[in-house]
Amino acid sequence: MKFKIKKVLIGLFITGSILTLSACGSKSTSTNTKDDSSSKNEVAPRPTGKATDLSQALKDYKFWYYFNDERVTKDSVPYSVLVSDGNGKIAEYDWDWSKAEEEKLTFSNFLKLDDKEKFSMLTINTKYALHDGVDLPILNKVDNSDIFGDLKINIITDGTGNQAKAEEITIPLFGAEHVPGGSQIVKKSRTTTIINPGAYGAYANIYDYTLKGYYVGYHRNYDDDDDDEFGIDGVLLTETGNENIHFQLDSPKDASKNITVDGNE
């Protein structure tokens, strides 16, 4: 009798152990599946095809969208839009100052517009500029074509001096200055740091639109690790459709009138 009871208890222990292992295995599988699915569409396919340097890319592709976030979705709002005239001239338009913002145009709807319509949506349509918390009237009229100017690039090299690890691009834009009686729109410029896009590059899918480009970075103000001197705080993307292309940084060997190396004129 004792033998039979012991046998039953052993059987129950074995059955319980199998159920426990089965449950653990099931939980692990479920977690892995969830992790895999959540990471989809957040990493660009490994680049293939033609490689284009930053200086050439900013000439060849008309509209570039700068986002203050690494991950761009259909609900994301650009910080600014860079526009190339195709002849080496470029301009940057703040989204907050644009007609697109005033009309509450979503980024996905902006992508549906043709080039002429997109440019018209970037027109400064603000009647007031904010100064010290006060809206002051803008006194002068501005022509969007007045903003275009030369693209200035400074290549920041790695420890060897032979490879670019980042590039500073300086692009004309409009800014507001406080003048007697209101505000005046003047031409200024902004410098943005573009860091190495890495093996995959910056990437986003918005409905049927494919966008690729670069990461936008900032200097960490320390150089304990030469490869980790810049952090990512956004992306600069352009529409590439089905084009088999990826983007890379310029080479220090490409120094020219508008491309300096490590700040050297």
C-alpha cells in the first residue's frame, strides 16, 4: 500500500514538473515573439546599391526633413525642412513658421503634395514673431527665394584623420529680429551636426513612402571613447522610393571651397 502511494506521488511530481517546464517554455517563446514583432520596421535594411556622399545628396534630393527624434512615424512633425534648388544652393525652413503649420497640415499629407505645392507650404505665413513672450508684428515682406545660399560643410575626422566621423552643415534660414515697432525677418544660418549613418542608416516608412538619410547628432563634450563622441538626437531624411541607394559621409579628400576639414579654411 505504501509502495502504491509513493508511486502515485512520484507520478504527480513528474507531471507537475512537465507542466512547469512547458509553461516556462511557452512564456519564453511568447516573449521572444513579442520582442521580434516590436522591432520590425524600426531598422533600415542593410544598405546596397549606389552610395552617395552628403554634399552630393543635399544637391540631388530636393526636400530633406529634420526630426528631433530617431523614430519617425505618420504623426511626427518635422523641426524644419531643407530645400535644394538643384544648382548647389540650399535653404532651411522652420516648420513652426510655415504655412503648413498654420494650416495644421500633417507630415503624411505634406508628402502627397508635388514639389511646387510643398514649397508653397513652407512660405513664412506668420504675421507675428515671439520676443520675450510677446507677439510682435512682422514689419517686412519676405520672398522665399531670397533665403537660398551656398551649403557650407565642415568634415570632422576620426583619430586617424583619414575618415569622417561627422559633418557640420551650415545652411541659410530666416530668423526674426526685434526692431522698433515690431519684428523684422532677416537671413541667418544654422549649423547642424550630421553623424555617420552607420551600417543601416536613418530610415522611416510612412504609408507608401520610403525615407532614408542621416542621423543628426550633438557633441558629448568628452572624448573618453573616440567612437562615442557624438550622440543621436534626430534624423535628416529624404524620399527615396524604390531607389537602390544609401547615404554616407564625405571623405576628407573632398576638401574644396565649400568643404573644410576639421575647421580648416
